[in-house]
Amino acid sequence: MTLVEEFPEIRVRAPAKINVFLAVGPRADDGYHELATAFQAVSLFEDVIASHDDGFSLSVSGPIDSSGVPTDERNLALRAARLLAEHAGYGGGVRIDIRKEVPVAGGMGGGSADAAAALVACDALWGTGLSTRELQGLAARLGADVPFTLMGGTAIGTGRGDALNPALARGRFDWVIVPNALGMSTPDVYREFDRQAESPAAPQVPTEVLHALRAGDARMLAEALHNDLQAPALRMRPDLADVLEFGETNGALAGIVSGSGPTLAFLAESRIEARSLQQSLERAGHEALTVYGPVHGARIV
């Protein structure tokens, strides 16, 4: 039996992420910012199916509007597949089918999840047998959030966010996610940050965040939630501030802009409180999803 017959396709599921803490340092000469962040992978997933093909192609489907997602070489998953093929010396191709659940341009790392899933899927499909360290190295070349999505769980990210150290997180944290149909450009948010912010020379994740995660204490974590990109995101999209205020006055322990926005993440005390908040937001006309974390990184399903 040939490899193609044995493994005609591989399905991999990779999670969205929430930055429960994000501090941004000054912009370096290469245009990137030094970051200190605490990631948590949450139960909103992208599914990527890889199947054998002579060339490289990609399609996108799913319940959310993905009309703005490129299907050419600009797509991070397709770039991931080509990078792996080049690294491993694989001469064939792949067809990648993505089922999107994570908001597009929403600050939750949906594109990074696709890239991480594509690395895992193609490695298994082609039998290239790369080590975790090798996959992490390729992930870091694709984008700052890709290594974490490959890892999952909870982690502290430094550098561009891609130098990772796993963080102990006990128990379950319940979140309510409010996506927004109008995505935001991450580079634009960083430019707005640079325009007004005085960023620390060496950003750090405070011990309060680590203690809250280790204790599994949602109230403690709510006190420590922070995102340096929230202020510039709200200056660009003041409508988001009203939703934040609504969530925080209707049962959330705290709310935060997810990454560079515009998705909002509300931390709830329990799954019951999260469900109640979700219903309140929906009655007010907002789309709302309940998720929890931490969850595993990209893996074959």
C-alpha cells in the first residue's frame, strides 16, 4: 500500500488565542516591537484538511464570512505548506481546505491557527517526520503567533511573542467572545500605538498574571487583564468601547480587546455566568460565543 493510499487526507484542528496580557515595547529598527504577552488557547477552532496533490492550492469555507481571506500565496497556511516542503525536500504538493470558525482579522490568531495546522497536517501527510523543535522553528518564520498556536495551552511569549515558555494554568477559564464583522489591520493598530504611546524599554508579564493563572482564579485574572493595544484600537473604533462597557455591566468580571482587535473577550466567573452574559449580549443585538481555555494546540483529529 502506498503512502497516498494509506493517508489520502489529514485533518488537523488548531485553536484561537486570547492575549490575557500584552505589553508592547518600542519599535525596533526592523519595524517589529518587543512584546511580553500571556497567551491562552481557547475552544474556538480552525479545521485544516490536507490531501495529496501535484501542486499547491487552497480553499476556505465555514460559517463566518471568509470573503476577505486570500487563497493565493498571501495565505499563511499555503506559505506554511511551501515552507515545509522546501525545508524537508518534498517534491509533491498539497490541497488545503480550511473550515474557518475564528473571526477574520479579529485579533484571535485565526490565520496563525491555519498555518500551525497546515504544518502539522503536511508533516503527517507527507511523512516528513519533523521534530517538534523543527516545526516550531518553521512556525516562528511564519509569524509571531504561529508557534503558540502550535503549542497551545497557556504560555508566556517574549521577543516578537514567538519565544515561548509554558505557563502553569490550573482549572478552566470561561470567556465570552464578541466578534465584529469589520476587521482591523494589525499594522494600522501598531502605527496608532506608536503615534501616542510611551512604551516600556523592556516589557514584562507581571507576577500577578502568573499567580492568577497558576491559581485558576478568574477573579484574580480579571484584575490583571491588560492589553497595550486596547487604547489605540478603541481610538480607531470607539464603537467597541460601548460593547465593552455593556459586557462589564452585565456580568463579566472584565473585558478586553483581543490582540489588535476588533474582537472583544469577556472573562466570566463560571460557565453559567458566561452563558448568562452571552444571552444578554445577544438580546442587545451582538453576536456572542462562549469558549473556554486552556485547550491543546494544533493536533490531528
